[in-house]
Amino acid sequence: MSIAVIGAGYAGLAAAVELVRNGQSVEVFEASRSLGGRARAVEMDGFTVDNGQHILLGAYSETLRLMRIVGADPQHLLKRSALHLEFPGEMRLVAPRLPAPLHMLAALLLATGLDWHEKWAAIRLMRRLQRRQFRITPDVSVTTWLENNKTPPRQRRLLWEPLCVAALNTPAKNASAQVLANVLRDSLAASREASDLLLPQIDLSALFPEPAAKFITQCGSVIRRGQRVTDLQRTDQGWRINGQGPFAHVVLAVAAYHLAALVPELQAEVEHFAWEPIVTSYLTYPASVRLPQPMLGVADGTAQWLFDRGQLCGQAGLIAAVISAHGRHLDLSMAERESRIHAEIARIVPHLPAPLRTQTITEKRATFACTPNLRRPATQTALPGLCLAGDYVASDYPATIEGAVRSGVSAARSILDSAATR
């Protein structure tokens, strides 16, 4: 079959890898010279960083599977640690290496910063979810769900709301409780390994996209970098891309807000979507500066999470501060926001000097707003031979790397299944 993939982010490359490993020849079209889409490497003041700091979970089974297939060994490229959520001075929760579900039970019982009432309330909430097989009907906002379950305010502020924003990139007052339940089902409520944190020790382009591209080309297929697709036409012979083709099948793996420009018939599939930003500020300090942990939370701060890229990527003195979703931080000037983040780091690191440099990267449409009962498009479209792939495509998952990879694999298997039935 002649197959094209438009977009070389995690979704598009996952589709291409799955097709190639099943004997298909693929052409991948990517507008940028760098691979990874909204999870890619960028150059900054002599450092290679990411356009947004991301973490993975042990539950990301498809991402880990494809990484192994393309020769990107997760054991060397990801720093695996047991679940560790720490807000200095407020709360510390660490999952011991015990069999599930004892690991989470012990983590909650031994957590510091929560009283016994709050700990038992969290345990009861998880048990209630398990009894209901992680179904929340009707779907409501996370805030409404927590209020309906009489969740203590402090536990909500330090545990469920940070987890919601980190996983769904949507404020709890707007976020889907059902999608959060799906994430909890596959991570905290699954095997002990599923709840592990996997922190990238290299940039996000090198983590999977570049090894995937190498695998694809070694199998005889093509990656066309710097080739923006501006014309996608359906003909009697198949699909033509910028006049090239025809292709029997196309996997359209671009951001959802680019669909209408390429295929106007698909505009109705995503025109109701809203978008959430991710702000990542990189603060460069002397090489001796380091955080107590590679990843720390900030309670009620401007930043939400801090990452020590010295401990993770060997970039000594570089701290990444991440702020997900809409919030009051967007009303601040960049200088004021970066100044507040520095002050928050200074409360954790004694005698912190002024940063040598700061740089902020803002992805204004980093993810879709994961709201209750959101209608998301299916992998297969009504147009013959055209499939969609991306973290916004219908699934149990929010807009994450794993969601993108799973959608790419689903698109590839849809094409392979259609070939098998001919």
C-alpha cells in the first residue's frame, strides 16, 4: 500500500513505526526540521531543552513498547522512581516498593502533611472508584466530583487538584472527572510499576522521535523534514499531498486546529474545542545549585512543578518551572512571573543567587481543554482512506504523550485491518 503520514509528532511517528514494522512503506511529511510536535527539543543559551517539560508514567505501556522497538531503551533514557509527590513544607507522599494495592495504601497512610481524616478520605475515595469500576456517571467536573464526595479542602488542594492539572492540563473546576478517573485507574490503582514516575534524562526529540525516524528510514521508508503540507486532495486514484502521490491511505497527525485548513469537511469535528496553555520557564543558576529532589511541587505558587535538569539531564544549574492550564499567572508580565518563580525556588534552596539567565516558552494551545462529556473525533473519518491521529482523538486518555502514541498506533492498525479484509 502507498501510505502517507502528515505530522512527525509522537502520534504521527507512532503510526509510521507501527506500519513499517508490519511491512508497509510510509512517507512522513513534517513542516519543521525538528521532530516531536508539541513535545520537541529547542535550543536555548547553549542548552538543548524542551518546548515544555513532560513526564511519563509506568502506565505508558504503548510509549515504552514503541521506544524499545526503535532502539530507545527506556531503562537508559528515563529515570524511573517510585511515585514521589512532594510540596516542600506542605506534603510529602512516597509509594514504597510493595505489591499493589499495598503500595498506594502505605503511601497515603505514611504521607506527611495530611491528617488521619484526610488520609482515610483519600483511601475511601479510591475504594469508591474501584467499586464503581472507575465509572463516573454522569460525567461532571473534578471540582463537583470532589465536592459530591465530601473531600477535605486541604487534601483536595495538595493531592487531587495538582494531579488533575498535571494529568489533564485543565483546571479542576472545568476538567472531566471521568478522564481523571481513567488516569487513576491505569496508574495509581494498577500495578506498583504503573504508578512509577519516568522522568526524561534527554530532550523529548531524542527520547522517541529521532530514534523512530532512524528506524523508519532504516526500514526503507522516508521522513520528509521541512515539508509543510498545504494541499491535501482526494482524487479517484487516492490522496495527493502537495501534488505528490497518489496515496491509498493518509494518517493526518497534525494539531486539531490545523484540520480545517487541510480538510474543511473535518472542521465540525473540532470547532467546539477550547485550548489550554503550558508555560515553561528555564532559570539558569551556577552549576552548584540543585533541588532536594529532581521533581518538586509548589503549593499555591506561581510555578506548579519544578524540575532539576542537572539531576535529570546533566544540565547542572538549570531549573525548569512548569505552569499548566489557564490561571492567574497569565495576568502577570513575563518578568514578574519569572521573578516570582525565582522567589519560590529560593524558599526551597538556601542562599540561592540570582539567576544568570531566564527564558520562558509558552505553548498557547498546548492541549485541548479536557472538559466533561467532550465530543472527540474518531480515528477513522468518513473520507475513504483518511485516518486521524493525535492526543485529541477519542480515547480514555487526556492530551498526553501516551494518548498521542496510542492514537497513532490505533490509526496504523485501522489501516492494516482494512488491508487484511481486502
